Amino acid sequence: LSGWTIPLNSSPMPPQTQTLPLLFHPNAKGSQIVMDLAQRSVKRQASFCNAITFSNRPIALYEQVRLK
């Protein structure tokens, strides 16, 4: 299985710019995606087909995001 995790405090942006924590979107995901309850980690089940996922908010210009 291959997966990604969004670390807490993944962006050095000021709090007024970063209004919501960066998480995965709970509903905008493919059928092959398994997400943890905190919406911070996703894994692909069996194939790359239908294994797309999105964040819960737009990523700001120059915002640093790490995918493991």
C-alpha cells in the first residue's frame, strides 16, 4: 500500500492567512482511497485507478506542503 500523510503545522504562513488546517477532503476522493478519521492520512487500496484525493482547501501560493 502506498499512502500520504499531511503533517501538523505543515505551513509557515501567518495564522490570519491559513484559516483552516490543511487536511484531505472527506468526500472528494476516489473509490480506491482509504482515509483515517482525522482526515490527515490516506492510502491507495489496490490500484492507481480511482485513487485520486484532494485537500479540504486551496493551497496558498508559496505555501509549503510535505507529502510522505
